[in-house]
Amino acid sequence: MNDIDYTRFDSEHYVGENGDLFLLNENGSLLFTSDNTSYSDFLTNELTCIPDYNSNTRNSISEYKTPEGEKRYLLTNELWSDNDIREVQGYILLDENLNIQTSTYLENRTSLSMKEISYLTGENKEGNLIRKFTFKNPSNQKRILIFTIETSSQETYSRALSALNNVWWYFIPIYVLLVICFVCYIFKKISLLLKPLDKIIDLPSKSKINIEKKHPQSNMFLDIADKYEQLSEELAQSEWERIYLDNSKNQLLADISHDLRTPITVIQGYSHALKDGIVPEKDKKKYLDTIYKKSERVAELVSTFHEYSLLAHPDMPVNLSNQDICSIIQVYFANKYEELELAGFDLVADIPEYSIMCKIDVKLFCRAIENLVNNSIKYNSAGTSIYIGIEKQKSTVKIYIGDTGSGIPDAIADNLFDPFVTGECSRGATHGSGIGLTITKKIIVSHHGTIDYIKVSQHNCKTEYVITLPLAK
């Protein structure tokens, strides 16, 4: 608009009844005001302090006292982003006489007036919001438009809110009455429907549930009764499994402690004797050899327990890929043959000449085979034969691994794959950690297969296992 057009401008429509508009030229001289009675000259410094209406920066003021009791004012200039995150851009520290002590903006100023401080915080002396807008008119002349909007008066809003609150007092009793009636109706209907179910629940758990046919809902509640009995049985089974797992966990911890305590006790005793110098010189090597062997035993146990815990973790990575199971078995026993020969063991193999493809993690699968073969070596004497056979079926492949040694006692045959089950009672004093077969089973299960102990062998073995794996599709 041209300057003259402001005389016909309806300012009340934009800034409200108590708001004001002031149009200034580039020198700060007044060209137009919506209310001559409220105008007072804007000094150049004051104009600088009035915030631009489209600026994202705000100023806030806080008052505090120094440890000496002197009053201080802190003006903080903050930049607000669209998501209401603020960032401090600068500050001005003033004493009680409004002299500037420290400032990071408004350079070349030594003090501020109270009016300037009010403008910096976006308010005029009446407490109304004040902003400025700089533009050029159609004649390309610079103009400054200053406007104020009343913000302190809340009278209209308060009256409306008060009236609304009074209206609610009339609706609340009606609302409460409706809720009570609805609840009573629903309760009556549910009680009628659940009366037969109450009889079912009150019956002893082993009593036969009988619902009279005269109930129109008898078929529905017969289904409910069946599901109730099924749920009761599942809860009992779940509780039994929980108790079993707790006992297994406690037994696992006890067995770990037992297996580690013996070698650690020997290491502590022998090392203490060596430290105190009570071991004869001729026996020192024997003591050190014993300590070394026991430390190897501890390392082996810890490594085995670590592997067991990794396999028990649901996020244990298993890298399955299409592999020839016959080739994997042949390569494994080719590398193992010299060790078997030195231990005095024979190898009997029945492996097809053609390929049988399965989804295999080669490293893990060979670890499972290693556990079975090492058990045969560990628990049997020289002259024992180890058998390995592979048999392809329609959708699976069976891998038989056994030995002609001393066999496994019937007392532990059903629990072979549980942690810490060993056969030392029939195979001599030397035994392992007791979790080798547990690890083997976890590996086979991770391959979507099964492993079973065969009590009656068809390959003349005293101990024989069969691993069943699905064929690759």
C-alpha cells in the first residue's frame, strides 16, 4: 500500500480492539498511527530492540543476586527451531542500574533502558506483544510497520470457560446414571451366561464335568469345559517343566563347580607348596607337570562350557549351505586316520561313492562328529573298531557312528544327551566334561536333524548313534 492508504486501513480487524499500528519512514519518523493518544516516539536504539515479526529468535530475561547480594539481570537470546528446540545465540549481563557488564550482541551499547529491555523480550510497557516489519512501498521507499497486540486480557476466554464448567455440572449426574444402568445390565447378562461355568470351576480338577442339556448355551459351555480341562493339564505340565528346568539348572551349576574345583584345588596346593619352598628339588618338575596338566584341564572345561553356552543362545549363528555329506565325512576321517591308528583303533567305513547333498555348517557338523569319535577313543581300549556308515533315504540321510567297545550302561542310556552324564562307572576313571553329547545334539538340532542312541545295533556295535538330516531341496 501507499502511505496514504493506511488512513483507510481497518487496523482493528488485524490487531484487535486494543492493538495499535505505527507506520514509520526509514528515519523513524511517524507517518501513520491507529491511535494518536497512545503514540510516543520510537528512538533509533528502541527500534533496534523491537523483534522482527518473522524472526525465530526470542529474548528472555531472568533476575538473580550475586553472593554479595547485588542484583543482576541476564538477557538470553535464543534461536527456536520448528520442532521447538532452542539454541542460545548470545546473552547480555546487566547490573541493577541496567549497565551492561558483559554482552555478546548489541555492540557499542553500555547500558539499556527498561523500555528497551521490554522491547527485547517482545512486549511494550503495557505488557502487550510488539513486533516490527520492514518493507518497501510501491514507490520503493523503506517503511517500518510496528504493531502491538493485546495478550494480557483473558476475560472473554475465562467467561466462556466458566460457562462451560457450569454446564458440565448438569450433565455429570445424567452421565453417571447412564453408566450405572449400563453396568447393571451387562452384569446381569454376564451372570446369567456364566452361571453354568461357575459350576464347572467349582468342581474338583479330576471330576467329570457334566452340564445339563436344559441350558440353551450347553453346547458352548461344553466347549468351554473341554478347553478348561485342557488348559488345566497344560498348566500342570508347564509347572512340571519349570521345576525340571530349575532342577537341571541347579544341577548344571553344581556339576560345573565340581568339575572345576578338583583341578583348581590341585593347582593351588602344588603352586603354594612351590612358593613356600617345601618341595624337594627332584620333585619340582613333577609338581610343575601336574600343575600344567591340571591347567590344561581347566582350560578345556572352560572352553567346553563356553561352547555349550554359545550353542544354547538363540542368536548363535549357523551358516548352512549345500554340501556333500559323503565328502565331509571322508575328509574328516582321512584327517583323523593317523590319530586312530596311533591309538590302536580300526576304522570300518560304509560310505556311498555318489554325492548326497544336505544343508550343512561344515565346522559345526565336524565338531559334532569329533565329539562322538573322541568318546569312542576316550572310553575304550586299543583294538576297538569304529564304524561309520551313510544311508540315503527318500527325503533324509542317516549317518551311523558306533564302536565295538565296552558299551553304555542301561542306567544312563536314556539320559545320554543331558548335561554332565558320563559313563565312568563302566568305562574307567577317565571321563570328560559330560556335555560333549549335549553339544552334539544341539549342533544336530541346529541342522534341523535328530540324533538317537541305538540300543540294538545292526552293525555289530556295542555303542551306536544315528544322525538323521533332511536332504537339500
